[in-house]
Amino acid sequence: MSQPILNVRGLVKRFGGLLATDHVDITVNPGEIHALIGPNGAGKTTLISQLMGELKPNEGTIEIDGRTVDGMPTARRVSLGLARTFQITCLLPDYTVRDNVAIAVQIRQGHSFRFWGDVRRENALAEEASTYLGTVGLDGRADELVANLSHGEQKQLELAVALATKPRLLLLDEPMAGLGHVESQQMIEILSGLRSQVSMLLVEHDMEAVFALADRISVLVYGRVIATGTVDEIRDNPEVRTAYLGEGDELC
Ligand SMILES: Nc1ncnc2c1ncn2[C@@H]1O[C@H](COP(=O)(O)OP(=O)(O)OP(=O)(O)O)[C@@H](O)[C@H]1O
């Protein structure tokens, strides 16, 4: 079997006396969507922040495509193919949809944000940006200001911005958060369509989305991975039911 695109071993993060990440082992294989679920405060966002290099672990090691990235700054991890989306969108509201993606393309190409004035004149940037907007179903909204987008459209745009960095592994922090049913279905379709292009670690509370998308699921409780398995294995796991949902509840 080919080596994992992400290999995390024994990752520990302490906030004072709180063990937010408790010796976490997790892998994401090429082409895999690996969902990470768990109750509020389980440590999911803390884990993603450590993968991106935004938070320094106390112990453990992280490999991307067989390469140890411990101590590497975020920008170098991005250049190795890591990208994240956020629970709360992180976009430039006063710029157009296309410009938000074009800026990400420009930064990927090694230009600094301060050369932003050139972006509008750069047709190649705009064309590449349009490709990513097409992938997430926003091609018809390219000239709209971000501030005028619905919450669901902003989530789609954030995904396009992440794709513009040409990631090999996408870290998705609750892409369904705040979406209505129709928008969630749309996001599921978009992510499903991306699975041949990019591996994903999907942090999500929406179990319908998790079950529709995940090849494997890991369950995090109080910072510890209590189970990893296929959708069926996790759905039928009594420890998961008890720890995650409480006795008697169903993972539906
Ligand atoms: N910077 C910080 N300083 C101190 N404690 C923190 C910090 N960041 C997170 N925590 C704590 O670490 C634990 C894990 O938080 P985290 O946000 O990673 O959980 P989560 O699983 O992402 O939760 P949610 O599903 O609500 O987003 C929580 O108890 C949280 O209060």
C-alpha cells in the first residue's frame, strides 16, 4: 500500500492542565476522505491547528507524504500541499468573489499580497480563479462582492480559495456549519466530486455528511482517538455511541 499523505503519531497538546490532544495517532491515505468526529471541545480544531503549524505540539510527530514537518512554519507546510478551511469563514468581504480566489492563486505563485493592485489586470490569474469557482459552483457569482454572498456561498468560496493553493491534503473544519439542507447537499456533492483530486481530513458534526463522504472515521473524545474505522464499524461501535452521543442515542 502507498504511504499515507498524512501520518500523525503520538500528538500531544496541553493547555495548562488540560490535555486537548492526548497521544493522537491518525493517518489519511491518498485519495481518502477521513472524517474526524467528536463532541464539542474534543480537540478537533486544536488538532487541525497543530497540523497546519499554527499551534506547537508538546509531543509527537507529523509527517506529510513521508516527510517530517515538526517545527516547520505554516507557509512551508502549505507549499508541501496542506490547506485548511475554517469553522468561521476567513474571506475578504470588500473584494469580489473572483478577486478572493485570484489573490490565493497569486500568493501560491510566490507573490506577496501587497502586489494585489496587479491582480485585476492579470487575465491568467482571473482565468485560473474562474476554474476553481466553477469547481465549487460559484462561476455565476464571480463579480459579486463577498459581503453580498449567502453563508453557504461563502463556505463554497472558502473551499475555492483553499483549492487555489493546489493542496494534496485539505483540512476541512466544519464545512457544513450553518448550512441549510439544500446547501449541505450541494457541499456534499462538491466535496464528493473532489475526492479524486485531493485527500481530505473532514472535521464535521453533520453526521449525514460524514456518512455520505467518509471512507474512514476517527472519533475523538477528550483529546483521545477512541475508535477508527469504516462508516459501518463506527456506526455499530458501542463505545462510540456511549461516549459520543450518550447511552440510547443512535448514530443515524
Ligand atoms: N488557546 C487555548 N487555550 C486554552 N484552552 C484551549 C485553547 N484552545 C482550545 N482550548 C481548549 O481545548 C479543548 C479543545 O478545544 P477545540 O476547540 O480543539 O475542540 P473542538 O473539538 O474543535 O470543539 P468544537 O466542536 O466545539 O469546535 C477545549 O476544552 C478548549 O476549551
